[in-house]
Amino acid sequence: MMHIRLILPRVGSSLRILSLLLFLLLSWDLSAQSSANDDSYTAAPFWRQALGGAVMGRPMSQAESVVMTTDGGNLKSYSWQGKPLWDYYARGRITPYVSRSMEGTSYICRTNGLLIAVNRVGRELWNINLGSPLISPVLTGWDGRLFIFTEKKISCMTAAGYTLWSRKLEKRTALAPIRDAAGGIILVQEDGEVLSFDPFGNAYSYSAKALPVAAASLEIEGQGPAILLLYDDSEMELVYTSLKYGESYRGKLDLPSPPLAAIGRGSKAAVLLKDGSIALISPVEKKVLWTAAGHIRSGELPGKPGQGDLDFLYDERGIYILTKTGATGFADDGRRLWIIRLKGAASIPTFGNDGVLFSGGADWILYAYRLEDRIKAVQHLLYGDAPEGSYGTGDPRPSSRADYYYRFDERELERRLAEIRKAIKDGAVGSAEKDYAAWLMEAAGSVAANPRTENRPLVQPRYRVEAARLLSFIGSRETIPFLANLFDRDPDPLVKSAAAEAIGRIGVDPEGLALKVFETAITPPSPLGDAVALTGIAKATGALSRFSGPPLSFAGIRILTLLSLPDKPPPARRQAQRELDSLGKS
């Protein structure tokens, strides 16, 4: 019988060999994971749609849908599940910029400077000639107002397209405009001058030490809004806007690579570095909290936000960097949540509140990738998202003439109304907006809602009507509660009609206040019977339904149907039917 002798190496040698094998296996596994991180994240999307044209700019996700522009002059919309919703043709070439409001209204611009508003069901609401095309996307304010940027001008309009103010820009902007923590706008110009515009057009200027490579808006506890400026040498400057640029702080950041772009949230800022990594910094402490690598490879370094190949998001879910080559999500503590590589993208993607990434391909196809189950916390009203803050225009302080005894004298009323009328016509309401709004509310509501008019001359209905009408040209979602109350409480049918039509001209009713007041007014136990007031309700309801679209229009159609019944006055029935016919064609 043959015996086989197994010769074992010494224990120490065996452990070294085993360790070597484990190291090689681990290295192979890490290499495979690294390769997977780069390549396997090009997995099939959960839906795709042929667009029939090349994507012009980044898609925009809002109101549980996504829109994008194509080179044929079209604005197309799909539900977040991939269902085609509508296709709007702009009748000409359009710029690559598209923006969306809280209500889902899209704003696009033709290359000839025609700005167009399209509601959430693809209906054109209005258009206005800016004189020259956009240089960056329209930014929306807390109350839905629009901040519009062309090469030599910044303008502010209501959501209904009425100009509140505009300012000429003598120098080119070096960085894309950003909205600040107070709901205003920050511009960095080519010579390093930083301009901060409040919502009413008041501008404050700060001269930076050099041209910043990045800027971000912050909200510092105990100090208020601030602007973070970052320079190529990793020096930072923190400018407190609440002090009208009277105080700033400088410091050096220990960054592993120079900064390229930044975005702020609260007192912190996420910074994209020139080596493609991400850093989270605390400017107040002049401290780098963490750095991490994302999807950006060597040679893929994008430009600055607003230039078409980079976007930054920072919300309660985390920090997201999006480029044409992919996207990465990070938790606030620096953990990488996910990474995706994109091949053949025509523009940067967009990441929606529902955790879906939308990317328009160079192959004329829109791709959707489900990356997160977490949904961004958004406070919803009845017919839209709640605003981030308030400008105070719906409940302003008493006007500058509140204590003037003769402010409601007929001559004074005529003079003041003419002044406001001219400012509206000239698009020069500007810094007087809150005072104008307060005075118009005092005049329009002098009978219905304003206790300061005791022992004062009664404001005649024609002046109350004109005050309500003018208020609609500077009004917003913040003005709707006052106008709904005016309709409900003023006894004069002409004023009721004017208040209703003013609501329709503003176009939004996110809390459903106006529609509730209208429906109560036309139903038992005490239905309104005046033809003028009921006709005003019909006009306003039709306008609201066309402007906002579903789901508000569903409630509007119910009101219009009630107004078209035989028990209503003929003028109101005819107007209600015209509004219903109009909605049926849209």
C-alpha cells in the first residue's frame, strides 16, 4: 500500500499565503465594483419616449410631469410615468431655456425675444416681446413673479405677464443669476461687481476683490441672508446682504482642488471642485466638512451652472450634481446615495421631487431613471405647491396715506389712481409696489373690510371698482384672499364683479378661496341673483380655469355649469356658456 505524505508549510508561511490570496481576491472585487460603478449604472431606464426632435435644453420636472424643448420649436410634456400629455408648438425657433412655476406653468422664449407662458395642459396663456432673447432661465419668486434676464436688462413681471419693474445692465453677467434667501436675485458681473435685487427692484452693489468663480446664497442664523463668493485660489468671501453690504468676512478654505461652482442651503454650501469631486463647507467656520468623489471623470469637467452643462441641487434629501455625462447623489453627511452614467445625452438631466432623473438623449429619446424612493417634502395647497415664503404684498402695512384725513376725497382719489395707473402702464411700479397695494386695498375695501375709514368720506363704487381693477395688474397669489373677501363682503354688485374679474386676471387660486366663495354665492340657501355679479363670477372662473388648468378647472367647470342653468339671469348664462365652450376647445 502506497502512503502519500502531505507536507504542510510552517504556520507563519501559510498565513502569509492566505493573506495574499485574500488581498488579491479583495482587490479583484473592488476593481469589479469600481468598474460597475462606472459602467453598470447605464442600466435601462424604467421608461423612454421618442421626442421627434433633438432636445434643445435640459428637461424640467414639476407638477408630477416633465417638459422639454426640441429643435423643431416644440415644448413637450410627459407624466412622470411616461404618458404623453401635450405638445405645444411655439411657431418659431426657441432658446434652450425652459422654467416652470409652482402651478406647472412653463416659460419659454423664442430666439427673436418673444417670451411665452404655457399652462400645465399646454395652452398658451400670454406672450410678450422682450426685445432680445433670454440669456438664462426665468426664475420664479415666492408669489409666482418672474425674474427675466436678457443681455442688457433684468425685468420682473407678475405671473400674468404684467411688468412690475426693469433695470438696465451696463455690464455682462459672469455667472448665472441665482435667487437669494430673501426671494430676490443675485447677479455677478464681469468686473466682479455683485448686484443684489430685492423683489421690488431695489438694488445693492458690492465690489468683490476679484471676479469670483462661484457664488451661492446662504441664510446665516442670527445674521440673515448672505452671499458666498468663492475664488480660484480657494479664498472665500461672505457678504451679509441684510447689512446692505456693510460687512463682509474673508478666509481661506483648505480645499483639495480649486472651486468651480457652488450652491447654498442654510449656513452650508456644496462646492464642485475642479478635480470633479464635491465638498461641503461651513463658510461661517471657514471649514471643509467633507469631500467625496462623484461621477465626473478626468476630461469631463463641466462649465458653470446656467451654461448648459452643469446643475446643482441641495435640499433636505441631499446634494445632487448633474452633468451631461451623469449624475451623483450625496447625503448631507457625505455618503454617496447613488451614481449614474449617461451615454449620448444631449443636455444635462433634471432630477425631480419624485426621485426620477429625466435625460434627453442625442438620439431624440427622453429617458427616465428611477433613482430614489424618497420624495422631496413639498407642502401642498389645494391647487398647487405652497410658496417658500411671503413678500407681504397680500397683507401690507397701512399705506403712507393711511392717516391722511382727506385721502378719500374725490380729487385725491383721482390723483392717486392716475399715478398708479401710469406706473402700471409704464412697468415702473418697482419699490412702490407694497405702498400701492396697501392704498388700493384701503380704497377698494373701504366699505367691506377696512376699519380705518370710520368718520371718513365714503369711497364711491366707481372708485372701489377701479382700485380692485388696478390691484389685479400688480397682484399675485398673495392678493387672492383680500379680493375673495372683497367679493364676499362688499354689498355693491359692481364691486363684487370687479373683485371677481381681478381674481381671474391674476389667474391663480392655489388655496381654492375664490372658488369656494363663488360657489357659496350661487348656491342655496341664499344664492346671489344679480346679473352683473354673476357674470363677473363666470368671467373670473373661466379665466382661472384656463390659466391654471386641472385640477382647479374641474371645480371651475362645476361652477360654470351651475351658472348656465335656466334659473340664472340670461347675461350670466350666456357668459358661463362662452367660458365652457372656451375650456372645451383648450
